[in-house]
Amino acid sequence: MKSLRINGQRLMDRIMALAAISPIEGGGNCRLALTDEDKEGRDLVVTWMKDLGLEISIDVVGNIIGVWNVGSGASVMTGSHIDTVRTGGKYDGNLGVLAGLEVIETLQQAGVTPSRPISVGVFTDEEGARFAPDMLGSLVFVGGLSVEEALDIRAIDGPRLGDELQRIGYAGNTPCPQRPPHAFVELHIEQGPLLEANGVRFGAVTGVQGISWQELTIIGQSNHAGTTPMRLRRDPVVVVAEVAKFLHDLALRFGDNQVCTVGKIDVHPSLINVVAAKATMTLDVRNTDEMLLRKAEEEISSFIADIGKREGVTTSARTLARFEPVQFDQRVIDIIHRHATDLGETVQFMPSGAGHDAQMLARVCPTAMIFTQSKDGLSHNAAEYTSPEDLEDGANILLHTMLTLAETDFS
Ligand code: HGY
Ligand code: MN
Ligand code: MN
């Protein structure tokens, strides 16, 4: 059994076939959640699941679960997402789903039948870029968000999540929350620079940092750019600029794992000769330490109140996502470490800077993650790259980790 290996070429072929759907310049993908491109990707993965003879269910928020129904009891589950950001790469999420299918195909071809079912999840809207929060599908899967609330969430371009599920034919009827798996392990690219910088090929992920997403709306007064004296202006864009700078400086001041990002800014009416009437901006604030994350949120909200008063505008903040830091299960981390070592590899124990579906599954079953290197630490960028050798060996660690999880009694 120890010598069992996945078929790296077959894994690469599937990764490239999925990447051929909704390609963007530079070799990446734009497959925003529940768009026609996402549907196309979903349909392809479902076809592969059917080819493997998996039992396929679509749940009420469009999560696709393929089960190889061998053995008995709750399944050992893996998976991830195939939705992407607008400047997505080939591997973010896709690797975790396709490596799961590769594990099943390898076991089937080797005539190895685990004592538990093996399942692969394709979770809806992991990115949260079109419908916030991120990890939405897996959050509903584990009961962390009600189905009703999820279905009523509006996309940044307007449509209601439930209507988009209907439109693309993925409004399933399997109820959520679903039965917890026996254990969950997700293979994912690191999306950061640490493994490459340390010359380590794989990460045994210890947890996920806390995430705070807000949308800040600033209402000022539109006015003439030429005739309105500076002292009479109520310009929301001045507040956008000050808040963005404050976030940047706060992250530098806190240091360590603190990160802050303003990724989306919308201005109305957005014309060269009009002092804006309204602006909205997103605040993405993260830290591995919950107390520091709260401190950052408090400092940011009092800064916004002060600057809003100074500029004579009104501000209102809406929470889009708020997840505390998550610790993965040491028993699963140890199994990952053992199999990486068996492969002759060292691993780096590390928290994840990015959010992942695994952080939601960790609420209901023993969970951890395997990271592969990201070249130059790039992700959410078309140039995202991980070598075929790392993808293949990451999937080999996944294969043996899942086999061991199937034989592990966590009670
Ligand atoms: O935002 C994140 O960390 C993930 O890519 N959804
Ligand atoms: Mn991802
Ligand atoms: Mn992502």
C-alpha cells in the first residue's frame, strides 16, 4: 500500500481541462460563483464524478458531493472549490477537487477498497468575491449559516444567490446541514511565499487566521468640481483615501501576521468634474490572533467615526464576513506529517493566511490541510503556478492521509 502513487499526468490533464474553461490572459481563470462559467466548470467535474461511478448529490446551496460508496460509516472527505476570483489561477481550489477525484481513481484502479466511503466536495462560492461571505457553501454545509439567509444573499452585480442557483441548474434538494464526515483533509496551494522562501515543498497546515470583511458606505454631497470651495465640500473620496491609508499603516504598526486590504472601491457618480455623492469600499482585515483582530477592528471603526465627522459625511459599515481563527486537529496534522515524511519530504507547520472550506469542516469533524508551494507566492493572479511534481506529490500525501484517516478511530 505504501508504494501506491497517484497518476500525475492524469491529474495534470484534468487541471488543464478545467483551466480551459473561462481562461483569462496570462493563463488563469475567471469563474465567479454561480456564473455561466462556474456552471460549465461544475458540469465538467460532475461528468468526471459520473465516470468514476460516484454517487452525486447537489445540496440546497449547490454544493456538489461525490461519494465512492465503499465500506461503511461516515465518509473520509476531501475537496475544495472551483469558483475563482476575477484574476484567478489554475490551481486555487481546483487542485483540491481534482486531487480528490485522482485519489479515488487511483484506489479503484489498484483494487484498494477503503473501509469507509470516500467523498469529494465541490463547495459553492468559496471565494466570496461575488456573494459574501467567503466559504459560503461549506459554512451552510456545516450549519454555520441558515439556508434561507444564504439563498437571499445578493451578488455584487445584483442577483439573489437562490435565483442564480436555479438559473444554472444547481439548486439541489439535499438538505443542509449535512451529516458530518468522519474526517476532512484539503489539498491546496499555499498562495503565499513561505514554503518557497524556506525551501520546503509541503505545508502541514495548523489552522486558518481570523477574517473580518466589511463594506463601508460613505455618503457626502455631490457638487461642482470647479466652483465648490474646499471648505464647503463633503467629499466621500477623501474619506476613502484616508481610511485606506489608515488600514495600511495599522497593518505595518501591528506587524507580525496583521494584514489589511482595500480591494474594491466604487464611487458615484464617478465623473471627472463631480465631487462624489457616495463611495463604498471593502475592508479585508486578518490576523491569526483574535484579540489583535478585534483591536484592529476597534481602531478602524473609531478612525472612521473621527474622519467622517471631520469631512462632514455619514458613514455606515456592513459586516460581510467575520470568522475567528481556527485550529486544525493535531491528529490529522500528525498523519499528514507522517506521510510527507514517508515520501522523504519535510513539511513546514504553518497557519493559513487564506480562508478555506476546511476551516468550516473543522467545526464538525477532525480536519487539516496540506499545502504545496506557490511560485513567487503569487495567487489570485493569472500567473499563479505550482510545479507538476509538487502537485503530484501533494496528491500522494493526500492519498495516503485519506487511507490512514479511514482506519483511524477518533472517538
Ligand atoms: O479570501 C480568502 O482568503 C479565500 O480566497 N476565499
Ligand atoms: Mn482557495
Ligand atoms: Mn482564493
